[in-house]
Amino acid sequence: MPPTLPWGTLGAREDMGRIVYAAAMSHVLYPDYYGQNVGPHGRRMVEELIAVVREMGRSLAATAPDALVVIADDHLNVFSFDAVPALCVRVGRSVNRMIQPDAIEFDRALDGLPERYPVHEDLANSILEKGVQAGFDFAASWSAPLDHAFLSPVSTLYGDRLVPPLVPFWVNCFVTPQPTAKRCFEAGRHIGRVVAEGPWKVAVIATGGLSHFPELSLARIGQSDPVFDRRIVKLMEAADHAALTALTAKELHESGSHELLNWIVLLGAVSPARARVGFYGEMGRVDLAALEWDVA
Amino acid sequence: MSRYETNVVLYRLKKDEAFRDRFRAEPRSALAGADLTDEEREAFVRWDARKLNELGGSLHLLISIPGLSSH
């Protein structure tokens, strides 16, 4: 009879940390915005996406994670041009919803949500401290609030269910020079290692995209790059992470895929898992998607 | 050259209601202390959002300033 390891014969201890759920999705889950700015077909498309994300939320909640890492970006709501962190871990005991009078419409849509959410302080501190030890000069914030990039997906996923303690993680997607795709992937690998070393069951989501606002040009609002987006989704389905981490800042900027950096952090955390497409839609103003990764 | 200052003004317009009100009433006066080029200053005074964007103004600021957003 072979010797039995203390934690069983399957090679995984019950108390070992692991990523129990991973997904990425567009983060303006607000039909009125698309109804006003795109028209009825935009409204219908995002309503279809919201239905898929709610279904994904049931899968997520069923894993009962101890913490939910949310990888998203700032829209010049939180960080000003006085200091823009490339990668930032939100630490502290709790985090507030951003409250801003006369906010843009999809941030006003957060108005009815809870004003405060718990932070998973131990996991956030581990990601930060072990990151700095490993050579990632992460910024830390004790006060940054959450805008739609975080709370639109979280509130859609969880609905009336209790949201687990969060670890918000910001990626500078919009202020040049952004971190590279390779660096974002490495940061995600680091998050995956920290989770594996800890005792927690952790869910990870990344938000934003797909392509919109090419070149961050006001004149090009209304355009997306469906050819680029189809290619990206196929690469994720194939788990071709080398191709995704080879994307250049120029490619991301020209196609309007700045927020893909958030997704690439997640790829690092779940690599080599393959993505499954829950939703993909080409709207014109933005292409929408929701993907899950097979991490179980 | 003064991309930073352009975006500082845009950020302040987004976040500082009193400054925004002053700017809407008397743009030239509100910007008197800002370190802008003549071209940038004129774009602000005319509220030419596309020009400000071409001069380095953040798209996300330009689309989210209450009462002045352009999208």
C-alpha cells in the first residue's frame, strides 16, 4: 500500500490556498448608458451580457470564496495626475464606494449600492508585502474608493448575496506609460503564488473592455476593433498566453484595448488555464465579453 | 509640453464644483493662474474638447466633467 501523505493522496491539502473561480467581463453593466449612447441594440446587448454575468455570479457564489480579488483600472476618478500608480493594491480594513456628485452616468448607477465593503486585509497585505519582496514595486492605497470598474461587475455578480471581502487591485490602463502586458502577466503570476501559499479559497475577476475608445481619441468614440477582439478571445480560449503577453502598448492603444491589461493580470494568476466564452458581442461603440477560466 | 497642467485643470474641473462654476462663468479669469500655453488656454476658454484631447487632455476626464462632458 503506498504511503498516505498527511493531506491525502490527491496532492492537495484541504487547507491549501487556491483560486476557486476566475472570470473577466466588461464593466459598464448599465443598459441606460448604451440605450442613450448606442440605441436599442446596445441596450439589448448589454442586457444579454448582464444575464450571463448574473449566471456566472451563481457559479462564483457557489465556490464560497474567502476573498474576491478584483483587477480593474482607474478612470481618473481616484488617482490624479499628481501620482498614477502602475499597479496598486488596496489595503486596509474596508473600502468605500466612490461617491461623486454629478458623476458620469454609469457611476451614478452605483448610487443604491452599499457605501462600504470589507477588504480581505491579510490577503491584500500578503500580495503587497510579498510582491515588494519579489521585486514588484506595488503602490499601496488605504483610501482609494471603488468606481464602476469594480462595483458594476461585483454588484451584478452578487446581486443580493453577501459580497466576500475584496482585494481591489488597480492597473494603470490609461495614463502613458502604462505597465507592459508582460509585467501585468507577471503580477498575476505573483498573485497566483501568494494565493497558493496562503490558506484561502480565492476568486479572481478582471474587468473592462473589450476594445473601445481607440487611441483614447475623442474623435474616435463610437469605434471598436472587432477583428482585434475576435483574435484576443481566441487566444484566451487557446490559452496562448505568450501571444497575449507579447501585445505591445501601441497595439493596445490603437485598438482601444487598454483595459486588456486587467485581463492579462488575471491570465497570469490562472495560467495555463483556458478560457470559456460566456458572452461575446460586437456593439460598435465597444465590444462586450464575459469569460470564465477552468481553474477547478 | 504642459500635458500635466492641462490634465490638472481638467481633473479640477471634474472634482471641484466651485472651480467648475467659476470656469463656466469666467473661464479666462478662472484659468489665470494655470501654467498653460496660449493654444491650450484658448481651447479651454472655447471649451473645444477635441482640441484639448489632441493636446494631451485625458479622454476620461473630458467625458466625465459634469455639465461639460463631451461624448
